[in-house]
Amino acid sequence: MKRHYGRDFLLAVGGMPLTPHRYRSRLFRRTGIHIGADVVIYGGAHFIGDSSIIIGNNVFVNSQCFFDSTAPITVSNGVVNASPKQDQ
């Protein structure tokens, strides 16, 4: 697997909880992820791999969601992607 250090850096910064929402989608778009309109991605979401990722319009991605794009990933319009609640 070919390493893309610039892309890996942008994915890491974009996924940080302290990165403002208005910059997060911009950083992810610069890595080649196709992100639709009105998408909210919370800090802590993780994206790895070299295949394409397409996120449709009006999508919510919660923190701790993990996208391993060893194969192409498409998230359709209007999807809410939330991490499961963990018992404490």
C-alpha cells in the first residue's frame, strides 16, 4: 500500500475533535473524499485507505465512526451514521 503522508496528515488534522466544523469538510475534500452539501462530520471520525469515499448530501457522521476504504465506500443522501452506545 502506497503511503500518502500529506493526505494522512490532513486526515489526522481533520479528524481531531478540536478542528472547527467549518474546516473539517474542507480538509477532507482536499484528500479526495467527495463530500456533498449540508454534511456534518464530528471530530473523532477516522478515514483510512486508498479507495474512493463518497459522502452524499444531508449526511451526519458521528465521532468515533471508522471508514476503512480498502474498497470504495459510498454513503447515500440523508444517512445518519452514529456510533453504537457502549454500556458503562
